[in-house]
Amino acid sequence: MNDYFRVGVVTNTHGLKGEIKVFPTTEDIRRFDDLMEVLIDSGEGLCPYAVAQVKYSKNLVIVKLEGVDTIETAEALKGRDMMVSRENAIPLEEGEFYIADALGLPVFGEDGVQIGTLKEIFPTGANDVYVVKRQGKKDLLLPGIPQCVKKVDVEAGRIDVVVLDGLEDL
């Protein structure tokens, strides 16, 4: 299981006093309101920063980090992942899981045979799409609906699915 989760990516600077623009990669953009500390990937490890202020602008979050007080310091953070520790992640409801924990899990069909491994889950307007990496074949795209994704069991280390008619041929 992952100890850290990406909540955003630093896209640019904002103003001259060290604020940064962050593209959120979390389902709930308002989760930034409750963040006291974030970790930014420096390329050599995760560096902790206290969150001083959060504002919202269109689909971005404007974040002021303590110790980042100039445009030059903020510029150095561009393109970096903004992470939170598992302890600071949004608590899960019953039956939910962190996507980061499911990535790489083996995916099994209804016959019990492994189809591949989970490569990615991405949201669409209607439902999530599960991308299953298969050996020697194109990735399989499965809609994240109960008729197709039967069970995601992070603890057991497996995902059980039913490949609906027509999906295998896409």
C-alpha cells in the first residue's frame, strides 16, 4: 500500500509572493481547505510544507506555502507532485478504496483466470473507467459499474470483474 497520495500537480506560479497554482487530482477539490501540510516531490524525496492559505480560481487551487515567499522559490516547484500522507488523506467510507492502493492489482474474470493488472482508473462524467493492462494485447477498458466491476479487494490483492459482451473486442 502507498503511504502517500497525490492531491495535485503544481502547474505555475501566481503573483510575485510565492503562491502556486495547483491542478487538483483529487475527487473533492474542497479537501484543500483542511490541509495543514503537504509534501512536494523535489525529485530527491518529499519535502514537507505547511499550508498558509488556500484560494480557488476556476478549476485550479491557489496555494500559499510557508517558506515559499518569492516567485523564484515558487518557480522551482512547477511540475512537481503535491502529496499528502495516508494519515492526512480523506477517510474512506465502507466499501471505498484509495485508487493508489488498487493500481497494479491483478484483475480476474468470472472464470477465475487473470486477465491482466490494473493500470489506471480515470473518471468520466458517468462512471470511472478501469484500464486493465494485458500481456500481448491492447489495454482493456472496463466501465466502473456494478455489472462489470464486481469487487475491488485491496486487502486480498485482487479485482474481480465480468467482461461484458463487446468490451473485449474494442
